[in-house]
Amino acid sequence: MRIVIAGGIGSGKSEVVEILRNMNRKVISADDVNRSLLEDPKYLKRLNELFPTCFEDGKLIKNKLAEIIYNDKYARDKLNAYAHPVIMDKITEATVDGVWFIEVPLMKYEYLNIVDSMWFVRAPYDDRIARIVRRDGVSVEEAVRRIKVQYEYNGIENHATDIIDNDGDKASLKSKVESLCQKLKESQQSL
């Protein structure tokens, strides 16, 4: 069984995943898979072909790539068209047995068929901005821009089986995650 943890930047997906890890749940993160792919010469070769200005002496300069994809929709779409299928294939291969929670920053409609349910994490706009500023060390304006970049993915939460409102403290979020895990356990027992 695959349960996606999705939500916009700064919503608290990583906090939900950390709670699940502390509960000894099987978790895989699209960002972690991507980081491991950045060690794969074949993957890097293709990125170099797509974004040659982001490489120096054969090494990917991540900040350059991030700047390009946050500022250029065409470049972002080009990266997503290559990276998303590769990442999702790796996740699918790794999550065959048992119950897996999959952190996916930008869940796309075409991947809904490979998951059993989706928990969508959302948070107040100002909280999201503050988290991004604190976590990434960027300005408020940059945080707002990053949130706006994800607007093209609006509507995915309508496909969520459950919504997690991350509008309180960590104890409140933990309680919500524990309740959803209990609900999941009960639904599995009824099968």
C-alpha cells in the first residue's frame, strides 16, 4: 500500500514524514530519491544535456539549476518531464511490500494511479512563508515567489483521501498524524 504525503512548499510535509519515521513507519522521500540520482552518472549526463549552463567541470551546480527552474516555466517543465518519471519509477520499485508513506513535494495527476491514497498537508499562507524563509534562508519575496511557482499544481488536494491542517504546534500535528494512522489501521483490519 502506498500513501502519498503531498502539499505545497512550506506546508509541513517533512514534519509529517518525521513523525511517521518516529512511529517506525516505512517512509520514502522523492527528494531523497532525487539526491541519490544526483550521484548517478547516467542521470547527471542527461541533466547536463538539458541544462549545460548548470554544470562546471562536469559537476552540477544545484543553485544555478534551482534559480533557472524557479524563474523559467519552460525550464521547470523540461526538468519535470525528465526527472519526475525517473523518480517515480524508483519509488515504485522500492515500495512494493508493506505500507509505505511517500513524501512527494509536487504530486502530479498522472501518478495518482500508482498510489492507494493521499494525505494532503496544508498550512496558513503566512506560516508557509515563515517556514521557507527560516529553512532556506531566503527573503520573504523569494518565499512568496516559490509558493507561486507551485500554483500550477493547484487542485491536487481535491484528490486527497485525507487533509492534514498544519495550523497548530508540533504536538497538534503529531496527534493528527497518529489519528490518521489509527484510521488506516482500522481500515486495513476491516478488509
